Amino acid sequence: MSDSLQLQVHDLEVELLTGVYSEETHLPQPLRISVTVDIDLPERFEPDTPLKASKNYMDVKHAATDALPKDVHFTLVEAVAEHICDTLFVGDARVRRVEVRIVKLAIAEQGESIGITLVRGRR
């Protein structure tokens, strides 16, 4: 088994222009976004290991919040997930794999989670 490190930022709530149906296309929709990032890691983490040996969690959060364009309409939430993956891959060569889970909050009727999970590996 190989060693791995996953950074996780879960359950971010974001309002974004997305949707196919006319009732969805004119107003931002509430989404719950969770991101897991696999990165290359050093041989060991010692007590004095600097942050640059890992990745700042805030970079992951930024990719799923502020880095999403607020003036672009994403027809599919899959495209939102792609944008998050692209942002993370471009931002750090150590990122090997990104998993993005998006739940469309507005379509839940009884608290259920309805959405997608997209997993991309570095190409």
C-alpha cells in the first residue's frame, strides 16, 4: 500500500448561477460543496515540518468558493466541479486527484442529498 495524504474541505454552502430549467436560470442556486484533494507528500512529517510540505486548506476552500465566477451560468453542476478541479490542478503540481461532491440544496424535498460526485486525476 502506498502512502497518501488527503486534504478535505466539506459542506461549504455556495450560491451560484446553475441549472437547466427556466425557474433555475435567473437566480443563484444554493449548493453544498465538498472537496477532497490527494497530494504528493514528503517522506515524513516532523514537528517542525513547514506548511509548504503540505497544502494550505484555505487553497482548497478558495477553489470551491471565491475562485468560482459569480457572473457565469453553469448549466450543469458537473461543470462547477470541473472548474474546481482545474483550479486545484493549475494551482499546485503536487495535486494528484480531486474529488468534488455537489449537492443541490434547492431540490431537496425532505432533507435528502441530491447531486453529483466528480473525480478527476491529473492528466
